[in-house]
Amino acid sequence: DAEHWSFSAGASIGVSRAQAPADSLIQSVSPLISSEFYAVMARKDLFRHGDRGYLKLWQPETIESGELTLRLPNLVGPTANVTMQQQTIGLSAQSRPWHLGLGYEMRLRRGLDLQQELMVIPNEASSDASGHSLGLALRLRQSF
């Protein structure tokens, strides 16, 4: 039944500006540009009236561009003289981590809903051969 299916998607782009504090190791911060995306395919009345199952694909907020310039101490020579040296660090993400979620929502009683979501999250530090972590979220939502 087509009336039970829905699809939604969204994206946002943000620009953040910061000013380096006076007398700080931080010399400057360029504007940071970030983005996030999501897409959800859902079916209502999946197992019973009023429930909802969904598949969600999203990219959490990721810095697309921006850099930070620091003034750091540097030890030089056999006398270990300290000099200050500027170093610029790029803050843009090296990869775009996409997350996948499979969820189910059901009404427990009027005004009280239970949401369960199984998430697959990329994890470069994972010891698992797939390089992904699994997460489970349970949420109770009370409406007044």
C-alpha cells in the first residue's frame, strides 16, 4: 500500500566564525564550513496500527573546510632555547562517515511511545574486520 510508505530527506550547511582570544596559543581560526545530510524511508502500520518501521542513512555534521593557526613553543639547539613557531592545522574531515539505522516505533499507550534503533557506524579504530560498530538506542517519548 503506497499510502503507508514515506520518504524524507534533508541537509544543512553551516558557517561558524570564531575570534582568537588575546594572549593565546591560538593565533587565528578561519571560518568553518560544515554540512550534514539524512534520508529516511519509513512504513507506518508495519505490524500493527500506529507503529512505524524505518531505514535511515545519515552523515553527522562534518567540517568541510577550515583551519586553525597556533603559536607553539619549539625547543632549539643544545641549550634548549625556546622559540615560538606558527603551525596551521586543517580541520576538514579526512573522510565522510555515513551511518545506517534501522528503527521501529510503537505506541505503548496514549502519549507514550517507544523507539528502538539499531545503528551501524563506521569506526576506523574497530578491531572488527568490518571496521564498523553496532549501537542500539532505546527511547521513551512522553507527550502531554
